[in-house]
Amino acid sequence: MRKGAAMTHATSLLDKNHLLSTLPSAEWRQLEPDLDWIELPAGSVLHRAGAALQHVHFPTTATVSLVSSLEDGASAEVAVVGNEGVVGVCAFMGDAAALSDAVVQRPGHAWRMSTQAILHHTRRSPDFMQQLLGYTQALFTHMAQSSACNRHHALDQQLCRWLLQHLDRQDDTDMQVTQERIATLLGVRREGVTHGALKLQKAGLIEYHRGHISILDREGLEERSCECYAVVRRAYDKLSCGHAAPSRPASRDSGSPSLVVTRHLLSA
């Protein structure tokens, strides 16, 4: 669906992609004709590793897992993208071949732009390019820290980090995801995830029922997570010009609103 036809329904969601919502109105008018408003079903593949990118996606309510796969079928999530960013950064980094698979984890909506269009706009607007590069730097920190975490930290800590990073990119505290899917994304055995989830449930941090996880105590998850969550969080918090980091829902027993958006200025 073209952006003009979808405006009535989509305008209220525009501010949920922070890369787009923080652009000056004049810049938005330049981008608008090249943006499509689309639905992203769960499990849909936006691109495969090594394939030439045809589009970039700016999620609003969807979250997308960036997954690295091996020849033997093993795979692991290297980063997750939500309303803070863009899927397909290689499209404007000089090589349009994707570095990883991009798979929709949580269904929702996104703005889509062709590779040709985003190349045009990054060449036209140095400010737009700088904003995209600031996000890309945070994304690369995310990918590097995930790799180190998967190699050196206990599974319980990895599970807490994964839950928190996905929680940051949605506006409620419920997740529709199976233990098998989490195990695939962490690159571990399902039994390990089952054991870890049971420990978190007994501690009162989560509630799990057949593919449905409810986060009960966010602060408790942060305490049990390794330092990797905080490192990645700080990288997104430094995004420039008021660009918001991923949303941070409060825990259910805090009495706070379920969606908290923080804005931080980039330190030069």
C-alpha cells in the first residue's frame, strides 16, 4: 500500500519509528513518496544472507531478528531491530548484499523503501545519512556484544538478555514465542532454555504457558542478565539528535505506564 493511501491509518504510528519521526518535516516530505506502509507477518523473511537487498524496512510495531546461519543448519540471532531502527543497513553502506537473514519475530507494521531510493536520499541529504550511520554504529555494537555473550556467558544470562532486548522493542510485556524458537535464536539446545525459563518462573520474573511469556519483573531480569544488555542499551541511548532508544516497558507491578521512551543526545 502506498504511503498516501495509508496515511489516515498510519500517521498515528509514524512516531513509533524513531529514525523517521525525528526527521525535520522538510526531510520527511522528501522521503514520503518513496515509502510504502506494509504489514509484516510473523515468520516472514525480509532478506537472506548474501542476497542483494531490494528494500530497507523501518519497523513501527514489528520486531525483526537478524540471524546468522551455518552450512550445517545451526543458526543464532546476532541482533534484533524494532522501532528504533532500520533493517537492511548494507543497502546504504556500499554493498547491497545482506550480511544476515532478517526474519520477522513479532508481527506488526513497517515503512518500506527501495534500495535505489534510500541510496538516492543518503546522497541527497548528509544529515539523513549521518542519522542512519549513527544507528548503524549502535547496531554493530549490538552484533559484536551478542557474539561475545553467546560465547562466554551462562545460558540463564543470555536468556535474560534476549528477553529484555525483545521487550524493549514492544509496548507491552507479553511475548508469543516458543522455547524452541528462543533456543534456535540463541543457538542452544531447547532443554537449556526450558531449564532457564523454569528458573525464571520460579523466581517470579516471568510466567510461561505454551508459547506465551509474560514478563512480571523487569528489574529482576536486568539483575540476572550479564553486562551485555547494558552495553547494548547504552549504545542505542547515544543515538543522535533526540533519536529515541528502544521503548522500555515497565514491569507489571511497578504501577508505571507500559511504554517509556527515553531520548538522549549524542556525546561528540
